[in-house]
Amino acid sequence: MSSLRHWLYGFIPQPLNINFKEQLRASIGALLGLLLTSLLTLLLAGPGATLWLIAPMGASAVLLFAVPSSPLAQPWSILGGNILAAVIGVTCAQWISDISWAAAIAVAISIAGMFALRCLHPPSGAVALSAVLGGQAMQSYDFVLFPVAVNSLLLLLTALLYNNLTRRPYPHPARQKPDQHGLGTRNAMQRFGFSVQDLNHVLKAHNEFIDISPDDLENLFLETEMQVYRRKLGEITCADIMSAEVITAEFGTSLEEAWGLLRRHDIKALPVIDRARRVIGIVTQIDFMKDADLELYQGFEEKLKRFIRRTVGHHADKPEVVGQIMTTQVISAHAQMHIVGLIPLIAQQGLHHIPVIDAERRLVGILTQSDLIAALYRHVSPAD
């Protein structure tokens, strides 16, 4: 009885973890996609056309606009799958007289071909079936180019434009950058005790197509881990733990003055800002050592003095101001960002000082490793 109940539960749809805004976005996308595809194809077909939009495009629209991250919805899937299925469908319609056999064989071969070419697209099965059942108008190889290829291309172009304008990256990237926190998913998975190879082994052993890429699974593991940290730490933002009094430099600050600021305030980094207090770089003690060729300790003090000393005259054969030695690619944190986002930046990327900016990208503070460690010590109980 329990097994029967469990089997029946399989018929109950699972709740969708998307909000109304996303549902509306997908619906409007399908509306625009099909409308533009229909109108443009009809324009190309000319007056009196009887065939310009095929039914499988409705199913393709569901994938391209409602689940654009699905492997089944990627550009090669819709183009390759639909065109391949159309060719196979027309061929079966012409060579197999029994319509039932022709329909079944067309869909079966289309599935096999899509697996082989890695362009699995469920609506393509309907394309193959349409070629067999659609009568003389669809049983010519002209059907492959028009309307199948034209419909597929126009719908795809609309999806490319609409999804990216609505902040749904499309095509869905095969492998994300580490992530917005700077921590690669591979490192997160290693902390769970398994590797990418382990994940791929399990997926292969499962031997069933799962409508999510291994890369997306990795990202889900990372985001889940970060959510655990947020739950344990509570809502602590960078603004809560940063140092608001920041010693800064400008592009034209002399090296001598900048070095004096580092020594006088016993700090190791100076954010470099413009007149609007926007961060344009950061200069650290390491930058001084690197540019002054201080890797070797021998003659350290004398080399440093020569390097930071202002050159008399108009010509100098060495850097004179902070802007000439600063690091311009600065990773910063938003004031309202949760401190969980700092953990990967410090632990994995080795950052020691992170400028904190506001909504207008103006400098409002700075965070160090010590600030983060102190915050974690105060908010994580021994039981955690």
C-alpha cells in the first residue's frame, strides 16, 4: 500500500521555485518571440502564403523563454535539432508509404540523431512528426529551409535579445566564472569532500538525461554553502564591520608622501581615489617593493630611499607618483553586501585589504582580514 501511495505521489506536480515576475518575464518573451517570428516569416513568404509558422515553435518558445538555462534550450539545440528532424521527417515521408511507420521511425531516428549531434530539443520530435503528417506541403525538402530553419532562426534571435535584456544570460554559459564572490565552485565541492570527477562519475552511472548541466550543479553546491553561512551568521553587512576612516591617496600623490602615509598610520594599503571619491586603484607595500626591485634584502633601505625620493628637475627615469605603480584592477565590496562574500575573497584570492563602496561606487570604508576574523569570532558560536 505504501509503495502504491508513493507511486501516486509522483503524479503530484512539484512547486515551482520561481516568482510571479519570472513567470511574467517568460510569458511576455514567448509572446514577443512567436509574434515576431510569425510576422517576419509571413513577410518573407509573401502574400497568399498558407504555411509560415509551424506548431512546434510553440514548444520551442517554452524552452527558450521559460527555461533558457536548460541544455535543451541552447542555440545549437533548437537549430540543429529542428533542421535535423525536418530532414529526417521529410525523408521518411517520401520513402515509407505507411504513415504510422513513417511517423514512428521519423521521431525515433530524430532522437538518435540529436543524441549523436548533441542537439537534443524535444520540440524537434514534433517537427519530424509534422513533416510526416502535414501533407504534401510539408513533405518536400523546401520545408526544411522554409519555414523550419527560418522559424527556428528568428525565434532564436528573439530569445538572444530578450533573455539578455531581461538579465537571463543566453546562451547559458557552459562554465561560469568562479562566481560573484570570487570562489570557484570546485573549491566549494572539495570542502564537501568530493570532486568534479566524482560528480561526473555519478551522473554517468545514473545513465539518464538530467535537464541541468554539471556546471550548474556545481554552482548550486556553492550557493547552498553560502546560504548556510548567511543563516548561521545572520544579516551582517560589510558596512557593519568596516573601518570608516580610510587613509587614501590620489593619482598624483608622490611616492614619498604615500610611503609616509603607510608608515605613519601603520597600514599596508592605500586606496587611490579620484575627486568624486571613486576608487581608481590601490597601492600597497608590495607595489613599492616590486617597482623598487626590493626582492633581495641586500641594499633594501638604500634602494627604497632612492625609489621614493622625488626626482629634481623635469625628467625622471623612475615612477614619481602613486598612479604609476598602483594596481588598477581593484576588487571592492558593496557596503550592503553580506560578509559571507568576503570569505572567498580573503581565503581564496588572498586579498588583505578590500575597499568598500556605496551605491554610487564612492569609497566609504575599507575591510581587512582582521576585521572579518573578528566578526566571525563574535558571531559564530562554538556549537556551529
